[in-house]
Amino acid sequence: MSETLATFLTDIGVSQENITKAEKLNRAGKSDELQTVLRTCRCGLIEEMHRVQKKVDTLDYLLTQIQKGDIL
């Protein structure tokens, strides 16, 4: 499972530090602590998603303004 866990975490962009931590907790059978690490990673991804969504919203605004002929 650890190789699979590392693969999943790598694929979603989790830091090597957190991957190593998660693997150690998994091998030690510390599922509560592992879940805490994964939830922390999840929160980081959600924050990143919100930052990117804000950028998309700004681009949408600019495109709308251009379509209206109100070029800034």
C-alpha cells in the first residue's frame, strides 16, 4: 500500500516531506495521524484551488469587459 500511497500523493502534488511522513505513519499503522496529515494536504489543495479560481474569475471579468467594448 505504501508505494500506492506515495504514487497517489505524488500525482496530486503533495510535498516529498509530507509523502515521507505519510508513508512512515502508514507503515506504523498510525491511521489517525495519517488521516491528519492527509487532511492537512487536502486543506492546502483547497486553498490553492481558491487562489486559482480567483485568477479565473479575474480573467472572466476581463473577457466580459472586452466583449462589451469596455477595454480597460
